[in-house]
Amino acid sequence: MQDPTATIDVGLVELGPPLPDADVTIASLNPDILGYMGPITRRRVFGDSYRIGYWWWEVDVMPPEFSQSLGEVDEIWVGSTFVAELLGQLADCPVYRVPLPARVPQPDRFDRDRFGIDSGSLVFTEVFDHSSVLARKNPLAAIAAYCEAFSPDDGCTLVVKSINADSHRLDAERVRLAASRRVDVVLIEQRLTSGELDGLLDDSTALVSLHRSEGLGLNILDACVMGVPVIASAYGGCMDFLAPDSSWLVPTSPVRVGTGNRPYPADATWADPDHDVAVAHLRAVAADPTGARHIANMAQARALDTYDATMCCDLITARLNELRSSVPHPAAAAGTP
């Protein structure tokens, strides 16, 4: 069997000229990717620089193959308070929260007719990637809550938008089976353009995310930035910008991850959302969708403030200046001009 690290080494080394010499290198490579790298690749990526890993993680235990990569970086940057707290307990090096600017959604018109959605229906939307672990994204909980909250004649539709179903066929069949039980649950597995996906969110009465954990929750953030009401588990990185006065938060209870959810260890912990509260939130938003949009405007303001581009850039600049004042470039330390 071919050594996968050799393939990665050759591929990266042969792609163009060597990376420029740097005093600080920020590598957006999670621990598993660093673990696959051989010494040649790590040298090419980091050189003699101060090494920063920009990482994401979602539970309180790391698998051994991840933990082995902790020593490959001098410090870790993360995008949310939640991940900072998790990795702060797992890593010996410094961990800093360095949020990235929010994406600016550019919605195109969403074609309801294309997917058989009634023009007057209140649309609740669940968006997830099968490659992000089905049990963590937890769309089956959203389907169950929706089906209890409404009957097929209540004038509502649940859109379950997923990607990478072909790569996770057993999980995809579970979602298909759950969705097939109701005519008002529409499953969209094909890829949409970013504009089409933004259009779907913008056309939604609410985004529903009954996740068990999120490092940040990009779809949740996108919905907030567009002023779309959010019904979400009160757990994870999304709590940096969600609040009870502007979103419909679902309380959670800690549970073990359990087997079959790699890369997350079975003995790690994440959170189970309260089914009854989720049902109540769905009904409340449906009862007053206009009022819900007004409330969501507060979440929009909070999200834009939390992920303001100037503030994010200022945080990065301040930390780099601090590093450069205390960690000399190796070439300068050796007297090289």
C-alpha cells in the first residue's frame, strides 16, 4: 500500500515555487491534515517561521491522530469562543479567538416551482453537509420537530437541503426515509449555486438548525446576516452571535457522542436539543412570521457587529504585531540581512 504522506509531500513540493520566507505562518490546516504531512511538506509550509494553526473542532475530546499534531504549531487561532474553550483545555500552546469577517450573501431568486413548493407556503429550511457527520448536524431532529409542529395542511413546508449524499449512502437513505413520510417535506440533494442557496435562505420563514455541536455555524451566520429568523440549538460557536432576545434558542442536554461518528471519539460530549421546545418555536414563528422578521433584525445587527471586517482585521494585525515584537525572525536572529 502506498504511503499517503509521500503522495502529499510530492504533490505540495512540486506545486510551483517554494513558499516565500516568512516570520509568521498561519496555516488553515486542521490537525488531521497536519498529521498526514511528512517532514518535507511541513518544512515547505512552515519553514523556520512562528507557526500558527487556524483550527476548528466541535467536541471536548480529540482522537489520538489529532492530538499528535498539537506539537506542530506554536499557537492556535480559532473562529469562535466555543472552539477556544474546547482547544484551550486540550492544547498546551496558547489559543486565541480570531473571528473572520462574515460573508456577504448575494441571494438570487429562489425558484419554488422547480422544487414543487407552493408559492404561499411558509418555508422552514434545514441545510447540512453529509460529510460533516449526520449525527452532529442532526437533520432528523429537525424533520421530527417539524412533523409534530405542523400537519400537511397547515400551509408550511420543510426544505431539507443537503450535499454529498452520494458519499454517505446509508446516512442519505435515513434522511430520505424520514423526508418521504410527509408531502410537505422537500428534500434537495443537488448542489445549488451560492446565489441560489442564499436565495433559499432569504425566502425562508426561518432557518432550523437542531445541531448537536457547531464550531461556528456558517449557515446560521448567513441567515442572521440576511435577517432571517433562526431556530437553533443553544450550543456551539453560534452562541457568539445568537441571543434569546433575537433568535429562537433550543435548550440542550449533554450526551455522549457514541460510536459511528468519526472523527469524533465515542467518549466525547456534545448536546441534544429539546424536542418539545423546538416544536413550540416552530409554531411560534409560523404564527407571526412578520413579527419574527422584525425580531431577527436584532440578530442581524449582532452578527454584523460580531464579525465586522475592520474589527477582525484589527485583531489579526494586533496579534501579529505583538508576535513580531517578542518573537524575532530566525534569519534576523542569525544576523542574516
